[in-house]
Amino acid sequence: MRDNVLIAILVIFSFFLALVMFYVGLMQVTKWACNAANKRAARNAARASTRATVVTPEVPEV
């Protein structure tokens, strides 16, 4: 009887540990995806701003 209680406690503990690990991994993946999206958006914005500043209409001299 005592062994069964010990095994049950161990199973419940390992289940909660796996749940916590899954949650931590999910947060890491979410953080990684958000960082990648933010970097991509920042890069696109920087590229658009440089493109806008480089391509300037030439003003004819009077």
C-alpha cells in the first residue's frame, strides 16, 4: 500500500514537472517567434526608410 502511494505521488509530481517544462518551452518558442517577427519588421522598416531617402527626385536648376 505504501509503495502505491509513493508511486502515485511520483507520477503526479512528474506530470506537473512535464506540464511546467512544456509551459516554459512554449514561452521560449513564443519569445523566439516574436523576436524574429520584430527583427524582420524593423529590418523592413529600415530598408523602406533608406530606400525612401536614397530615391530623391532631382530638382531642375533654374
